[in-house]
Amino acid sequence: MKFVFFRPSDLGEAVHTGTASRGTWEKNAKVAVCVSPQQNFLEGFLMIYSTEGILPPHAHFDPKWDKLAQKMVYSQMPLYLGHESLVLEHETKAVSPIDSDYILVRDSKGVLRVFENRCCHEFATLIDPTATPILLQCQPKREPPTSCIVCPLHQWTYNLDGSLRGAPKFDMDKIPEERKQLTEVAHRVWNGMIFIQANDKLPWESELGYSGKFDPTLLSLENFFTDGIITSTDYHFSMLIFNSVYLDDRHVDMGHENSFGAVMKMSELELELGTHHSVQVVGWNAKPKRKLCKEYAALHEWIAKLSGATPPKYGAIWSFFNPNLMIEAYPYVTTVSTIVPLEANRCRNIVQHFYSNELKEMVERGELSEEELAEFIAVHKAAYARTSLEDEEFCNRINNGLAQLYRKGRDQRGIPHPIDEAGVIAFQKIFRAVEEIYQHKKMFP
């Protein structure tokens, strides 16, 4: 198999070529690995079997290491809060499904705002998705107007620009000015997705798609609709393990033998690596040779029905944006998945599916009924859930093995494949400084 390392210079010339064998099942595959000019990955790739940059077992279990990662990595990178569809209409508000510390608001003029989810009075959360039935019974029977935000505890009321409108039993003139305004947070909207902790431009915007191996607009949600359903699943392993499995191309064929891996053409893998992102593009297998599980047999049948005589141009575009955001483009569906670190060895995956407007157009033309559209959505979700369960098994096995090493105090690290797991190497390297500070604190507490 031939592979080429590119550095996107003015000429975009290849700086190294070579050959590698990855097994007879994809011996004719051609892979282009494109390296960002800001990052010197070439040396790492040429060290074919190296543990360089791979995290030690304690990174997945030690609360002290996790606390450093929160401070040095997560708090310094863009944080995705949710899609604009949450607050599409004027005078709407919603708590972020990713981080309930924030409220998303669309005011009466259509301006999108982000506020910290905290009343200025006694700092109660303004919108709380975990509110208990007992608390809800104590609320006023009359629904508050959509043009304001009302604290459920003492009825402090705010306009949708965050300014204090009223505070029962308080003299408004005597309330300090700094307590009359909700804390607004600067945000950035990219492809309909709302981010904070971001500058005028998200770090990956200037490098996304530089390889020319895929069209970045395929990741846009502009021509998609959603059913509004957002799912949340907690796992008892680290976010680092989850992301590393996601970025491991090799496990797709081996770990999803009769499901995901059977309908994807991993032999057509193309990989783009940047300083802040990675993208993996694979083909769609219109004629899988393996027997498919029932979920993927149903999905494969539906894709064939929808695409007709022309198979999809790709099977999947898996894009990962540091440190925890994934946009997965599949035929007719794009999935946004966010991994939230909860503790050193616990994480939460928050998922929302978006569906191509092509499906609605088929309904309008009479090529697809509303019932069939609903069936396709259900079939896709069932297949996605099957993949998630198989990935969870992968993650649990890695977690259990690392836990053995951690309990025994052994600093042994995995040996990633320099091509199949190139994304893993790139991702884990962003935590190198965390490990250095962690070791320094151990030596000099």
C-alpha cells in the first residue's frame, strides 16, 4: 500500500513517500496523510512503532491529572453549547444540553445571546433541566411570558438582553448596577453551532479541508433538519479512551465486523490531520460481502432505496475537533456528538442527529411518505445505537486493562499504528504539557 505525507506548502508537494502493508483485505488501498504546516508530525510518522506522545495509565484515573487537564486544555479550547435550532424562533430560550451552566437566548430582534445560568439575587440556576417534581409544584400556575427569564425561586425577572426587569419586594434603585445584568458570554456561530471560549475564528476554520480530500461544506448543517431529540449517555471510562477509540480506524473493520465495518469501505480511507482537527473519509460499500446484523441490514436497504442506481459518494466523514467535538457525516444524516469529561474515568456522550433536506424534498415530490421518512430515521438511530454499544465494549476492555496497570503502578503505554491510529497520536499529543506538569508536581509537591 502506498502512502504519502503532505505538508500544505505553497506547492503542496509531497515530502515523503513510502510503502506499508496493512493486511491483504486492503492491500490495494491508497492513503493520503496530510499534515498541517503548524505541526511537525512527520517525525512521529516515520517512527513506525513508538509510544511517543501516548498517555500513561494514570491519565485515565488520577483526579489530580484530570484537574490539570481541565485547567490546561478544556478551559482553553472552544466549548460547543448546542445548535441554533434550540432557539430558532424569536423570544425563545433554552439551557445548553452540553453544559447547563449556560442559557441560549434568541431575543425579540432575533439576536442570539449566551448567558451564564445564574440569577443575580442568590445565584440560583434560572433554567434547570434536573428540577424535581416537588420544586415544579411550587411554581406559579401561570406560565411566564416568553419575552423574559424568570427565576423560579424569588421571581427576579430579566429581559432577553439580560437586564433586570423586576425584583419583587426590592427597591430597584438600591440594587447595585452590577447585580442588574445577567453575565453575558461572547460566542461564535459556525455551521449553525454555538461556541464559547472562541475568538473571531475557531482554530480549525483556517485549516479544515486544506488537503483537498473532501469538501468541508459536507460538514455544514445548513441544509439539514432535526427532530429535536438529544440523547445523553454516561460511561465509566475516560473521555480520552472514548476519543481514542473514535479516532482508531483499524477497529472499524475488526470491531464492527457485521455492522458498521461491513458497510464502510476502509480500503478507501483518506485522512486529514491538522493542529486542531482530524478528518477521516471512507467509502460506502454498496455490496457488502459479510452478513449484516439486522440493524445494518435495514439501514443498508434504506440507503439503497434512497440513493437509487447511484451509490453514495462516501460512507462516512468522521471529523474530530479538539478536544471533544465530533461531526459525523453519513448518507442523508449528519450526527453531532460531544464528549463531556465528568471525572477522571467518567464521561458523557451527548448526541443529536440532523437529516438532509433531500428527504423532505422527496416527501414533497411524493417519492417518500411521512411514515417512510419516520421509519428511515428510526432505522438510522437503531444502527447508530448498535455501533455505540460495540464501541462501548471496546472502550470498556481498554479501560479495564489500563486499570490493571494503574493499580499496579506500571507506566506502560499503547503502541499506536502510525497510519491507522494517526488521529489517536495527534489527539493525545495535546495533553503532553499536562503530563509534564503532573510529573513536575509529583517531584516537587
